[in-house]
Amino acid sequence: MNILGLDIRRKSARNANDVLESRASIENPTIPVSAENFLAFFGVQSANLPHVTIDRALGVPAVWAAVAFLSRTLAALPRHAYRDTKDGAKRVGGRLETVVNAAPNDEIGSFAFWQWFWQQVFTGGRGLAYIERTPQGIDSLWPMDPAKTTIKRVGVKVTYEYAGKAYDAADVIDVPFMRRSCGLRHYGPIAQASKAIQLAIAMNDYGSNFFAGGGVPPLALEGPLPAGAEAIKRAQADIKRSVDAAKNANEPVFPIPAGYKLTPVGIDPAKGQMVEARRFQVEEIARTYQLPTVFLQDLTHGTMANTEQQNLMLVQHLIGQWAKALEDEINLKFFGRSSGNRYVSHVLDGLLRGDFASRMEGLAKAVQNALMTPNEARALENRPSMPHGDELFLQGATAPLGTATYGQQNKVGAPANDNNQSDQNGEAEAA
């Protein structure tokens, strides 16, 4: 019987066997934290698992960190419009550059807009934006709430119904986390990882309730309880009064009637591998987003070497891929399949803005090897151009084989004779 948080029960052989059986399973160190019945260790059965919504999932620190980190990183990437010419790619200015890199519309800046866009991708699983066009071309981008948008296919035509209007697919930027087989619906990371998130929520709730109660677990009162509901209530009230009095007085000991004892209900968090389980859930959530754990502030397995490699993996295998997904969608919807010579591209080098030493080293190598002019490198740092800075430079020690360098002729044979003929004649006359 459970009264006011205390489980009051009579002793029985069946209860004793249940307790022994439960403790034997809980204390078995061979049970991994990934076992299917691991939630039962925390008193959470499959029938009453916490329901996972986007807001509830964001209450898990690892999910919050993953979504915030990825959305901010992708939003902070510079993106520009380019036009191919016979002299190479040239930046495009005007309204197109403003929409792509400065401000998608009159109400929100570029970073805030794209941060919101990627947050939708990494929570519900889809980011949507409407393209406003004028006779002069692309004018603005406007956010569309994916939860309020219905996607339909009629024949071969796809439309997006939002706020009572239907929009053609050609006018909507659409980046899903992963498409379903029908090509219209999508998989969302939070929905697909709901079991792992449920476990994290259950452990969060268990830990908060445990410590909010002063570290006192639920207790069961065992002993010769009186018969009748009223007598049991009086006994329960006496015990509760003793526990509250000891807690308020900060006393570690409180009296209970003779012949009775209080037995903790549940398990010790240490025996339930709670710390290990919570750390494992960080790894599980990181796998959901293919995100190196170091970016979720988990350095359990981190070293100086592999942490740096995880930084490279982030750009190569995650940020670069999502940037490509958005580039393809923008180029298709802005310019069509026959886009000609115009395109939008992210500048992944923008991730080095906080690493001054690496950025300067890269720019120096580019200038020294004739990949960039000094003024081009200075422009990337928002520095003014300098006279004679538009020339390409190459180190003089670099030359094709067989080419004269430093005034010397590379000839096969004996070394050149450096004796002066006049000196030789003078020496002969003196002799």
C-alpha cells in the first residue's frame, strides 16, 4: 500500500523473495547499461516511459548541446553568391548577396534566420523557407513552420500548404534530416532516438527527485501493522512526522516504534550504474547526430591527438555535408537546373576565424605559393589593400629542374674554374 509517498506493507515470504531476486539482478555487474531492461532498474517500466516531445527532449543537456552547437556552427558559416567567368569565379553583389549572406528579409538577420532553420532540421527533422520573388529576381526568404506545413504530391507536382496557401516546390527551400521512402515525409532525429532520450529523461527525473528528497529514497514500513485503514494512516502519519522532524532539524537519526523497520525501496544509484549510464546516453545522442563527443563536452575518451582529429572529422564528415545539402537546395530553387554560371557556396574556412595562428599560417602559405595575392589575403581579414599587393609571389628556391637559379648555370660536368687569368699571369711573372 502506498500512502503519501511511503510504501506500507506487511511482511510476507513472497515479498522477501521478490526483494532478494531484484537485488540479485541489480547487483550483477555483468548487466550492461545498454540492456533493454535497464530502465527497470530505475523503477521505470515500458508502460510508463516519459513521452518524448521536442521541448522535453531539449531538456536533456546532451540533446540541447547537440542542437545548439550544430545550428550555430552552420549559421555562422559565410555563404556567398558567385558567377563563373573566363577569369574564374567572381563574387556577385546586389540583392542576391544580401539575401544569401546579410539578411534574408527585412525582419531578421542572416545568423538568426539560418540558426532557426537548422534548429528545425535537428529537432523535428525538416527546415523550410519560402522564396519571395519579384520581377528583378530573388527578393527575400521567409521561414515556414514545418509543424504547420502539409506536403502533397499531385501527379508529379509537389506543393507545400502553409497558412492557407499552396506553394510550389520550386519556391520552397526544403532540407530534411532524412527522407522516407515516399520522398515526401521524413525521419526526425528526436523521434528516431526517442528510446535513448527516454532513458536520459528517466535518469534526469530519478536523480532530481532523489536529491530533492535529501538523498532519502522511498521507504517501506515493515512490522506488525494494525488492522484497518484508519490505524494504518495513523501509523504512517507517526513515521512521516518523525522523518520530517529529523530532516528539519538536520538530524541523521530519527526514532520509529519498536518492532518496526524502514526498508529503502528501489536501488542505490551507484549499484544501478547511474553515472556510467548517463555518460553512455551522451554517446548515444552524439551518435544520433554523428557528432564527435568532444563537442558535447564529453572528454572521457579524449586525448590531445584524437580531440584534434575529431575537430577535422566535424568539418569533413558533418558540417561539410550539411553545407552541401543546403547549397544544392538553394542553387536548384534560386537558379533552376540550368543555373548557368551562377551558384551559392559556403566558405568552410570561416570556421578558422577563432584560430588566429592556423588562419595566419594558411594565408601565409597561400601567398608564398602564388595561390593568393597579398591583397586577397588581406581582404579576408577585412584589411585595406596595399600598393603592389595585387602581384602573385613565389619563393625563388622553387624552380623546374635544369633552370638557372641565382645566376648559376646548371651544367653537367666538372665545377666551373673560378681562377682569374690575370692573377695567374701575375703569379708567373713574379716567379
